[in-house]
Amino acid sequence: MFYKDERLALFIDGSNLYAAAKALSFDIDYKLLRTEFMRRGKMVRAFYYTALLENDDYSPIRPLVDWLHYNGFTMRTKPAKEYTDSQGRRKVKGNMDIELCVDAMELAPRVDHIVLFSGDGDFRPLVESLQRQGVRVSVVSTIRSQPPMIADELRRQADNFIELDELRDVIGRPPREPRVISAEDMAVESK
């Protein structure tokens, strides 16, 4: 439940939301996402959290991070840590939970409603603390994936659970049509 006059903030756990959308087989259009939640209340801030591999020449997430930064999102990034596990596999670690919690606690006195885009059960104490401060908290994730992407304890703590799959038609990027090359296109390309 949203009220048009309430001050609203979005907190997006980038890797968690990406994994949930991928499990549901769709891509998120962040412009549509921001527009949808601006329609639901008075948007104070939209935060996006992600860790970046600094030593890579090209990071596939860099264009998204840049686009979000220029289009009304407050970006929170930090370098990801790269390590080799005990089986010799390359692993990347980049947890942004503390940064998200600090920002949410600092902003709590200035908002009425926080929308958390994550299913991570580690956020349950944050949600409980925000609620004690009088902030309503909605959590966006999915129970429709196998396994479900939201921790049961987080879902139970939230004032409202929003099924990500039900937002697909509102914030989903339309699937790209495969490009069909006609005989005319081939004739032009061969010249």
C-alpha cells in the first residue's frame, strides 16, 4: 500500500535484484522502475548499491552504473575483492549491506516509506529498526523462483511484500526482437 503524499526512498541491492530478475527471465528497465515509484509517492532518493571490479579493463556493469548516475539514482559503489577459493576457483566478493544500512538509517527521519529491493535475510534487523522509527518498509523480491530469492524472515518482517514478477509488465524491459536480415540488407552490405 502506497500513499501519494508520503515521502518515499528506494534502496536497491543491485546484485540481489539482478539475480532475482534473472531467475524470472527478464531485464529491468530502471527508467520505468524510477517512474513507477515516483508515481506511487514523493520520491526523496533512489539509491543503487553495487561492487565493481576495478582492475578489469571493461566491466559489463559500468554502462549501467554510469546511466543510473546520470538519470537520478544515487550510486553507492566500492571495489570488489577478488580471491581464489580452496578449490582454486576465482571468486569475487563485494558486499554492500553495511553501506545500504547506514544510508537507510540516516535517511529514516526524512521519509515515510522505504522500498528495499533485496531478498537478503541479513536486512531483517534493518527493517525492524526502521519500523521502530515509524518508517513503513516494503520489500521487493520473488518467491516464484526456485529456490525463492527472498528470505522468509525478511518477508515476514516487512510491512508489505511486492512480488517482483508482478512488476514485470511495469518495469520490465521489452524483449529484443532478433534482427532478421533481408535479401536487400545483404545486397547493401555486400557493396
